[in-house]
Amino acid sequence: MLTLTINLDSLALYIVAADVLLLLSYILYIFHKKRRLNKAKSAITDFITGYFNDSGAETRVTCFKLEGNNHFVVLIESEPLKRFRYSIILENNLISHIFKTTGTVVEKIYWRFPIKPSREIVAASDGNNLADDDDAYFSDVHAWAKAQGEYQVSEVPWDQYENSTVEK
């Protein structure tokens, strides 16, 4: 016959209760921190998506949190539009608007402009795109390439070459 006697005095009971309470509060803190991070990411993503939807541009926005600090990095994928050529100006405005509206700090915004040219556009040599395109970016590039003419190679005397490099 084996007899087990457990003697719980009040001090040991208080220590066990405090340990359980600390463990539960730490678990709740982790869940709260994760929920707050997801809420900040969704707020940034929703703000930027809404900002570009109001202007008529379709974008896909992804937000990442940098390890070690509370700053975020945003990746914006958009169709290549002429108005996004100078995106650094737009980045600064977005970063300040995000900080004012959501209270989170975005450290950097990266842009990605995937291009999917169709065969009709590539095959068109007359300068008119067969696809209906509201943006003049591709037509400007095509017009510039056409204005450059064909690539030509010719011989130049050494004196003329030296004069052209000195004049620059």
C-alpha cells in the first residue's frame, strides 16, 4: 500500500497561482501584439489601395514589418503608367498621409511595374498600338525610338573624334 500525501500550504498555492497568471498574461500579450500588427498592416494596405482606386489606378499592395523595429515596408505593384514615373514624390506624400491617418511609420515604399505586352503591340510597327491604351507611356517610348532612327556605324577620322570629345 502506497500513500501519497500532498500538503499545500498557502505560500505554495500563491506561487503556483502567480505563475499561472503570468503565463496567461504573457500569452494574451502575444495575441494582442499579433492582432495589433495585423490591424496595422491591413490599415496601411487598405489606405494605399483606396488612395490609388480613387485615382483610377489598379494596384496590389503588400505590407511587411521589419524585424527589430516598428517600421513597415510597402510593396506596390501597378500597371506601368506615365504618372508614376516620378514615384519618389508620391512616396513621400503616401508616407506622411499614412503616418497622419494610421499612426504607423512606413520606412520605404518599393514599386513594381510588371509589363505584359501582347503580340499585337510587339508586332505593330506603324506606331499605333492595336490595344486601347489610355496611357501615353508606351506610345511616347515608341515615338522616341522611331525618332532615333536606325543604328548606324561609320568611320570618323581621329581628329574629328578628338574635337567632339573636347567640345563636350
